[in-house]
Amino acid sequence: MKISDVEAIEAEIADLEAKLSDAKVRLNSIQHRPSPFTSLPTPDLPSSSHHSLLLLSDSALPLGSFAYSSGLESYIAHHKPLPSHVTPLLSFGSFLCLSIESVGFTNVPYVLAGFRQPALVAQLDNDLDASTPCTVARRASIAQGRALLNVWEKALQQSINHACTGALIAAEHIKSFARMLKLSALSSEDIADINGHFAPLWGAVCLALGLEIKQVAYLFLFNHAKAVLSAAVRANVIGPYQAQSILAGQHLQTQIRACLARVWDVHPEDAGQVVPSMDLWVGRHELLYSRIFNS
């Protein structure tokens, strides 16, 4: 065999070895490449309290909030015509701000107290009734509170968060309160001053469902803002997209947080109306010649 033939074969072998090495590198990269169909690790699923939070934030929760305008309809009627420099949107923004402040200082202290001390829910209910001079606001609070009790008994009580400290105790006190409310309705005698106001029951129910206290207070004001915005849409003050823009906006979030910061340490006995005109607007709603919301 000639030397040239040997060199040619050796060159061919070297070339084949280089191709083999390159093929192995490409094969290795393909084998270790993450496949789009590779199953990913299962993330931690939301807890039961997170599920309850979503339930309570649902606009379809049958509390009857849609039936009331929280004084908006009366406010609109008593501010006609608007000054030329004030737009309907600007006027509504002022009302929403005042409404959140009003509810924050009159109701949130009872929400927090109902969460912190569910054993006192009956006493808190009586105190809130005594400190609510506006008859229309009182009726709305009782209607929504009793609706919340019905939702609790028919749906939410099966979602008690047993892992949460105080949840079972809160559930027992809610059950006892509901029984007292039914007995007071059936009896001709005054067994106790049981009304069923919304705020203290909201706090107790949220504790039984395992929510955190900051979530409870924030959601209470957020749901109120949603109800007012819903009323504004139906009253043709703003459009549905404007309403969603306000709900999603940073201004509303900042306003709710600021209001909660001011009322966080307010005790129920110190709670009170900080927007006196709000009671006038709400109270005069039933005197309107025509209205689309309940008084």
C-alpha cells in the first residue's frame, strides 16, 4: 500500500471522528433541551381562605347591595343643576370620596370589632343600631346583614376554615346570634335588641372563613365602592367602562388604604358620622318624587 493511500485513510478517519464528535454534541444538547411538553412542578394551590375571599368579593353575592344607592340617587337629585364648571364625573368623584369616608368611620370600627371579638357580635349589633340615627341607612344595614346571615347558613358555613384560630368560635357565635334573631322575630316579647346589622356580622363571618383582618376591612370598603359605582352606572351618571376604570385605578386604592389607616384604632364607642350631609342625602331618599333604588 502506498504512503499516500494510508494518509488518505487516516485523513478520512479523522474527518469521521470529527463528525462523530460534533454529532454527539448536538445529540447531547437536544436530549437536555427542556421540552415544551415536559410537565412542570405543580405550584401551591390557593388556600380555602383565598377561595372564601373570592366568594365574598363577588358582585353576585346575594346581599341585596344592588338595591341601594347609598345616598347617590338623592345626592344627584339635590345637586341639580350642576354648576357649569362641575362635570357629572367630578361631582360623582366627590360623592364617592365622601361615601367611603362616611362608611369607614361609621361601620369599619364595628367590622374590626366583630372580627376581633365575635362573642360581642350581639352587643355590637345593638350599639350600631343605637348609633345610626338615619332610618334609611339603618334599614339598609339590617337588610344586608340579614341577607349575609342567610348566605352564611345556606352556603358559607360549610367553608369554615378549621385551621384558622378562632374560626370555630366565630361560627358558634354566628349560629347563636342567628338563633336569637329568629326567636326575637317569632316572640311578641322583647327577648333582646337583635337587629342583624351588616358590619359586625361581616367581621365575624370573615373570621369564620379564615380571612385576615386587613383583607376583611379592605374588602368591606371595596365592596361598598363597587356598590356605589354600580348604582352610578344604573343611574346613568357614568358608563360601565368608566366604573371599571375607577375600580382599577390607583386613586381608589390609595383612598381606601388612607381611610383604613385613620379608622384602624377607632373603637366602636368612638365611631360616628364624619360627613353629616351624607345622613341628609340618605335620609331624604325616600322623599324623592321618583326613584329607582330602595330606601
